[in-house]
Amino acid sequence: VAKDLGLQLPAIHDRGFRVVSESRTQYFAVNGKTGHLVTAERIDREQLCRLVEKCVLRCELIVEGEM
């Protein structure tokens, strides 16, 4: 994520990255040391999507401060 946004790793701490999703459970997070998008919770496709063939988890990355 940091690389895609053109930020150096120390900027991750200064900017306040947050990953927000529609559900109560936050399945993703940004690793503060590497800048990688990682899974924060176990993702159980069958529990989330049940009989839906195409399973999509939508989330947004919020970066505080000006870009």
C-alpha cells in the first residue's frame, strides 16, 4: 500500500492509515512495519457468502492528512 501511494515507510505511522469495511469485522489491516495490506481476521468464505458464487469483500483505505 505504501509503495502504491508513493510513501516511505515512516510516513505510514505519521499518516494514520485505517482500513474500513462495510461489516463489523475488520478483515484487513496495513502492516505498520512493511506497508503491506494483510488479513487481520480469519476469512471464512462459506460463512460470508454462503450460496453466492462470486464472493467480494469491499473495504476502503483511509489515509489521514493531505496527499
